Amino acid sequence: MLWDGQRPIPGSFETLYDLIVKKERKVYLMSNNAIYSREGFFDKIMSKFSEILSPEQFCEVQSKFSISQCYNAAYVLAEEMSGQVPNSAKVVYMGPPGVKQEL
């Protein structure tokens, strides 16, 4: 867990940095939050990294961590729906903005 509500959990991003850069682990992040699109989720993570890391450390994270390692409810739902609903179908969407962006 990286956040408690809107507040980052103390030490969570430093631990994530250590795993990604120092230990060279391939880290995948998952969230059940559908407010953000996958891109928004990734941007929120990278924004926090840019606040707490030096420019050199941030570049290291950028080179070893990408959006393809982030999954959230909005992305998973949109992927599932795209396989279930024909392209010609009309869909009325009501829900969080993250899912709509993914669709």
C-alpha cells in the first residue's frame, strides 16, 4: 500500500525506490481504485517520486519502471469490457472517470 486515502504512507515510496533501483526488482503495482485511468495512476506515482527523489534518482526510476507495470480497476474493467462488447455496440457509461478514460 502506498497511500492511506490521499496521504502517502511514510516510507512507502522509499521502499518502492529501493526495490526498483537498488534491488533491481520488476515491481508491479495494483489498485482497486477506479477514479484514475492507468495513465493517471502511473502519473500520480511518478509525481510523488519526483517530489521525494533527487533528479538523478528520479531518472533511475524512470528508466526501470513504466506504465506497463501499473494495473488498476479502471484498466482491468475496460480490458474485460473490450473483449465482451462488439465494437459496433453503443454503450452508456456511468461510473468513475478513470474507467471512462480507459474505455
